[in-house]
Amino acid sequence: MELLHKNIATYGHLNDELFWLVTIIIAIWGGLAMLLTIFFSLASWRKEGKKADGTLKGEGFAQTKWILIPVILVTLCDAVIDVKTAKLWAEVKGPVTTAKDFGDPSAKDALHIRVTARQFTWSFDYDLDGNQKFTDDADMNSQGILHVPVGRNIVWHLTSEDVLHSFWIKNLRMKQDALPGRYIRGWFKIGENQVKGADFSAPVNLKEALTSPEDEKAQVAEVAKHLDKRVFEIACAEICGSSEKAPEYKDRINKAGDNPKARREASRKLLNSGHHNMSGYMVIDSKEGFDTWVKSKKQG
């Protein structure tokens, strides 16, 4: 059983290693502090006929060592965490902040995607001609569904059109706030080793627009078939508001009374009317499959 969500990013293991390092250090020091607290509480328990010795002033090393030694050890642990953090930061942010263009050796093969957050959906613009304008005839857009090819560097340019959002794909170990009027860049790469066992022989058929209950059922079934294999969830980790219809749905819930079916329907619409609808999916394709998807998307 995996304790963490499946990692599919080439740098994800660095994030996981840092997580476990911090967790283990906190567990050791926290457990030690708790045991010492219990020990000294019991050892110092008042005993009949024995008075407390009030002569300890804490001026000698015998007393101050209980402060100095833990401080030194905690500082060393903190230094180890800082080194690991710097290594992770250099890997995740370094390539897009230390160079004018993407600083990876295979920069020419990088696919740039503009990610635009708005209430209440994600919009993805694919730079297919390499000039990073995202609006040329050669470029392309998808709504709510992000397609990426395996084994290729993906550079994302994140922004927001309205309020503060947060772009989160947990399987990439990535979460970044989206700010109105500002572009923030990052990158990831999904290696073939990270998606071992995934079946690329058939396309993943996810619709960008669901217009009927049948569409919703088909979408749920398709997602369930490929989830955590080729399909991964995209979420907004920031509460970004509710829609204008939210009060209407709340009123429907109140008026439903003891009618469970009406309450469930109104509750479902309420959950899907605002921030909770700010979700999407990332689909991983083979390089050939991605090219096929692009052609079919352009042909309409």
C-alpha cells in the first residue's frame, strides 16, 4: 500500500524524500521530548518525607547541557533539511528562473502550455509552433482537460483572470498559486518509468463539455478506468468563491424538506456550482498519441 499519492514526476522522488526526512526528524524529537517529559514528571513526583532541593541555579554545564546539546543537534537537523530543500528547489524552480528560456539540456523539445484559471474552470493553451505566443493559428486550446506527452519537458505559464486560484496536481508533487495579472512559470516531466504499466494503445476519451447526465456517467466511467494510470486529477487548492446560482440551490435544499431525492439533486448542483467545480483532469499520452489528439482536436 502506498502511503503517498502515486508520483509521476521525474523530480517527485526528491519531494517525497524531503517529506519523509522532515516527518522522521519531527517524530524522533517529538517522541523524545514526550518521553523525557513523562520520565522527569514521574521521577520528580513528591515523596513523603523528602523535600525539593532548591539549590539548582542552572549556572553549570551539568544543567545548561540539557539546553545546549539539543539546540546544537536540532540546528544540525535543520541544516540537513535546508540542504535537501535547496536541492529540491534547484531542480523544480532552477530551470525556469536561472535562464531566459527553459534551462534543461533538452529545451528545444519543451512544450509550453499557458494555464489560465478563472471562475470556475481551467483553460489550457498549447504553444505548438514554439514562439510562446499561445494565440497563433498553429496553437490550440482545451478546457478542463490537459493533455501532455510522456517523456517530454512541459513548461507551464500560470495566471488567473479574476481571483486567487491554486493549481494543484498532487501526483506531480506540484501546487502553485495563480495570481491575476502575473505569469508564474514552472515545469515537469513525466518519464516512462513513472507510468510503467500504462496502456497507451487506446485513446482516453474525456469530453471537455458535459451536456447531459449520460455524458456525466460516461465521463465518470472513463475516468475510473484510467485513474492513476493515464488520468490524474487537477484541483484548485484555493477557495475561489461560489457562483451566482449558489443561493438558489441552497434555497432548493431548504425547500426539499424530507424529500431525499430533491435534496440530493439540489446538493449536487450546489457542490458543482462554484469552487467545487474548479476541477479537471490531466491525460498522459504517448508522443504519437499526443500528436494524434492534436490533429483530431484541430479537425474539430
